[in-house]
Amino acid sequence: MRGRVPRIGHSCILPGAAMFNYNFRWNQALNSLPQMLEGALVTMEIAILSMAIGIAVAILLTLFRLSGNRLLGAISATWVEIARNTPALFQIYMVHFGLGGFGVHLSPYLSLLIGIAFNNAGYLAENFRGALKAIPETQTRAARSLGMSPLQAFKNVVMPQMLRISFLPMTNQMVWAILMTSLGAVVAMNTDLYGVTSELNARTFRTFELFALAAVIFYVITKVITLSAGLLAARLFRY
Amino acid sequence: MFDTSLTANDLIFLAQGAGMTLVVTAISVFFGTILGIVFGVFRYQVGPWWAAPLTFVLDIFRSIPLLIQLVLANAFVTTVLGIRISGFAVACGVLSLYTAAYCAEIVRGGIEAVPQTLRRAARSLGMTWGQDMTSIVMPLATRVALPSWIGLALGVMKDSALVYIVQVVELLKSTQILITRLQEPLFLLMICGLFYFLISFPIARFGGYLEKRWSND
Amino acid sequence: MIEIENVRKSFGPLEVLKGINLTVAKGEVLTVIGGSGSGKSTLLTCINGLEPIDSGRILVDGVEVHAKSTDLNKLRQKIGIVFQQWNAFPHLTVLENVMLAQVKVLKRSKQQAEAEAAKQLNHVGLGDKLSVYPSRLSGGQQQRMAIARALAMSPDYMLFDEVTSALDPQLVGEVLDTLRMLASEGMTMICVTHEMKFAREVSDRVAFFHKGVMAEIAPPEELFGAPKDPELQKFLSATH
Ligand SMILES: Nc1ncnc2c1ncn2[C@@H]1O[C@H](COP(=O)(O)OP(=O)(O)OP(=O)(O)O)[C@@H](O)[C@H]1O
Ligand SMILES: [Mg+2]
């Protein structure tokens, strides 16, 4: 390889793509594109599911905190602090191998999904808490004065406003969720975008090309999410 | 659960991992912050149009997984450029840029939070750009930026767990190595998690306290 | 009928209501006047159970508000309240604001609730604002919306807590007109107000609160014409 002049049409589709002594072989990486895109679908699936679970749990944790019950409050606080103060990688690892210590053995897919959902829920619950501070007490009072129960007041009056205030943080968390799927590597997850890419890499050793392509796909996904979140917000929040 | 076969040597091994985590974090946060301040001030100073290329590049660091950034950088330096370089150097380099990308945002936000009127007042008193920057903008912007910066530094510490991918044995990796050997995942993971938690939690609390105190006046 | 018997209420060391006795009959319009901090708002929020009381009791149609066995959510359907601070639900349109509790609390169907909401909003003069978000309303319009929202629950009693005091002067009139209209329709009302002219016109009786005590209560001609309580005399001369 060393010193060889790249021949156009050999394996190199970009003229002049040789840098130093390295022959870029984008062809090979591009041939793997369909597989990688399938992986990207899995990545998005995990991110979306983990967000759905994360939001639901975060709302529950927020209710725990509001309930005034000390035990529920402590559960909520513990969850939030662990999620925020340990690495996401650790959390996924814990779900997979830590639960294994209790005899609960989850598939890589489930471990990754639950790990990310755990992280999402903690960060989102903290966001929700901040958002709640911005909603005046009088809103709940008004709702209660109309005969709504505390839960009805929360669900119909407070929560929609809370979700609106938290929309940008939720979008950021969704991007994080996408990025976190790559951490499936530690639990031998091999069907998501990162997993597929590293399996291809193990076979072809075109590390740079393959991961550069994966990076581009990740980039596009995150941009699509940010843009569509903006559009969604415009439609959703007209007040 | 706690009658463990963990030896003193193993504990030293874990401590070394923890040390590595802290060293990588410290180096990356140090250089990342310097770079971030430079980028942030630049972005603010030249305006959104001229800063667009820089903004674009920095955004890439926040839009693709850190794991991939590390793999790519490692592959680029070692196989494409053919330079022999340690994984540690790659890890610090990538994490520094990664930190800088976030830090630049924080810095710009901090500067933008300083009221224009205040700066105009400073300049009208005959202060130079540099004086205005150091005696008016910096102190005020720091108040806004410091809590976020603390959050960033802690984030980098947690994200440094990913540098195992370039063969740096930091805390989580050393835990993993011990798990493979001792087969006591739960106990070892708890030690590891506790370490992160004990560093992150108090500092995060302190950051929250600063934020609350400074936003009240 | 609302019966208030020897009600006491403290916030920490501060005693805000010092043994209030008061009965409001069906169809009566009672206005409450008094200085700031005299406990007027607190009394209203105690009547519909938003605040607990320390001793005494409050009966609404014979039901004790603060008894443990009382279903407050149910009781509150009978008692509409409109607060001093505007509290439209910002994420809902005007129509939805008025529909929400009807659907969730009274379990009315969407169509029923919508019809009722439209009716009440027309009643308070907001018939052309149904699909607007509250942020687009003036303060006076927001208060009228809040009145319609309470009325849509078909309450037997309405409590108004200085509903005009956060409004610009030119908007006060439209809200007071709405209250006058309700009074003339025979609604049982307790209005806390600083508008003396209004109190004189619409009230059957006026109560004067001073430092947690109901210092005087009388029909308006009497209370305004020949005030007996020295504090009331001071209060009236200060406000005229
Ligand atoms: N939730 C609360 N906690 C503590 N103190 C309170 C609370 N609500 C009211 N107070 C105090 O109770 C006293 C009476 O308050 P209230 O709101 O009933 O007065 P008010 O007669 O309505 O006055 P205003 O005309 O200013 O509305 C005030 O001194 C007030 O500071
Ligand atoms: Mg009041």
C-alpha cells in the first residue's frame, strides 16, 4: 500500500481522495449504506421509545414529588440524582450486568432501551420541576375552584403548560437519546446504527470511512429531529 | 453480597482508573474551556454571519456521538495520517474539542446576557474594548455562565467514560476488567457508580446553589 | 344559604379571621369592603374550602365545608369564585377555558359544554372571542371570561374577589356591568370590592372588615349614610 498512487476506478470513487499513504475506499462504505440505514431505523426506534417511556416516567416522578409523600418524594429524588450524576454508559451497564447480579438477564436491545429511558426520565423530571416553578400557583387554585380534583388540575391545566415550557429541553433530550444509542456498544448491541457500523468495521477494517458515514447519518438524524421539533412546536403551541 | 474476593491490588487498580478519569477530565476541561472562550468570544464579536462556519463545525461535535468522534479521530490520526500516538492523547484531544463546542455556547450566552446599555456606558467612559471586556463583561458573564460551565465540566467527566474505546483504561473500563475477572458485577458497579456520584452530586448541588443565588439579584 | 359561624383562621402567628359570624341568604347580594389585609380574600377562599379554617364552621346549604366527609370537589361546583389575579388557562382558547371543567367535572358532553360555554360567553359579551387565546384578551375581557367560566358550572353562589382591582380604570366599568347584570338576575353573590359606588348600588347588605373582624354590617343606605364604627368612618372618609 505504501506509496502507491491510487488508480481511479479501482476502489476509489473520489478523484484525488488519497491522502498521505492512505487509500480512501468510500465505495465499500457506501455499499454498506443500506445496512447502516436499517441500523439507523433501530437507533431511531430506540430513541423514540426511550423518550416515550422517559416522558411518562418523568411525569410520574414529578407527581411523586408533588404528592407530599416522603417515600415517593425520596424515590423521585434518588432516581433524578442517579440519572444526572453518573455516566449514561454506567446506567446502561448497570441495567445489563447489574441486574444480571439479581438474575435478571435482559437482551442488549432491552438493556439499551431501559438504560436510555432511565436517563431520559431523570433529566426530564428535573426539567419538569423547573418548569413547574414557572407556572403560577393561581392556575391550580383556579382549576380547584372549578371543582377539579388535584389530579385533574394537574393533568388538564398544569401539565400541558409544563410540557410546553419543557419543549426545548425535551428536544435536546431526544437528540441525546439518539446519541446515547451508540453506547449499546458496551452491551454488545449490534442492530443499531453504531452496532451495525462496528460489525461492518470488524469485517472490513475500513474504520474511517464506515464511521464517517455513520457520523453523517447521525448528523442528519439529529438535524431532522431539531427541525421537525421546531415545526411541531409551531403547530402545537399557538398561544 | 459483600463477601467479596476483591483484593487491595484490585482496589489500587480501580483507584488508578478513577485517577485516569480525573486526569482526562481535568486536561480536557482545561483546554476545552480556553478554546471555548476563544470560540465563544469570536462568535459573539464577529456576529452570526461571519461565525457561521465555526458555528457549523462546533455544532457537529454536539450532533454526533462522542464514541464515534473518538473512533474517527483515532482512525484518522493513526491510519489515515499514519501517526503513532497514544489513545490518551486522542482522548484528550477529542474531549477538549467536544468541551470547547459546548463551552463556546455557554460563553456566548453569558456575554449576550450582559446588557448592551452597560457596555455602552463603559465605552462612553473611555474604556477600551479590552477594558470593557475584562472589567464589565467578564465578571457579569461569568455569573451567568459559571453554573452551566460547572454542569459542562461534570458532563465531561461522565462522558470521559467513553474513552475506553481508544484503549484508555479509566474508571468504568477498569471496573469492567475486574468484573470479567471476579464475576461480581453488582458490587463492583456500585463502587464505580458511587465514585462518580460522590464527585458529581456535591458539585452539581453547588452549581445549583450558585445559580439560585445569582439569579435572585 | 351560606352560614359562617365563629370562624377563626391564622397564618402562622398572624390571626387573619377573628371569629366571623355571617349569614348570606339565597338571592342576596353581599358586598364586603375593608382595608388591605383585613381578611376579605381569606374569607372567600375559606368559603369554598381552598383554605382550611382553625375553628368555627361554614355551612353551604347545610353542608359543612370543612368537614372531613365533605366532597369538596362537588361542593365547589355550587360555588363559583373569580379571583383578583386573572387566571385564564393560557393554553386553552376562551371557549375551551369555559368548557374544560364542565367536561371534566360535570361530565357534560362536548356539545353540551360547548353550547353552555358559548351561551355564558355571549352573556358576558365575549361572543366574538370564542376561538381566541386568553393572551389576546384585555384584562377586563379576561375577568369576564373567568366569570363565564364559573357561571358555566351552573353555581348557586358566586364569590368575587376584587375582580376589578387589577384593571385599568376604563376596563372596570364593563366588568362591574357584568356583575350588576348577575345581581339583577337574582344570583346569590358575595363581592369583595373597593368600588363604593358599585357596593351602594347593587348590595342588599354591605359588610365592613377591619383587622380580621367584621366591624359592621348593614344595608348600604345605612352603612354608607350613617356609619357607626369609627374605623368604618375613617375608611369611608379616606376613600371618598
Ligand atoms: N397563604 C398565606 N400565607 C400567609 N399569610 C397570608 C396568606 N394569605 C394571606 N395572608 C395574610 O393574611 C392577611 C389577610 O389577607 P387577605 O388576602 O385575606 O386580605 P384582604 O383583605 O383580601 O386584603 P387585600 O385588600 O389587600 O386583598 C394578610 O396580612 C396577608 O398577608
Ligand atoms: Mg384580597
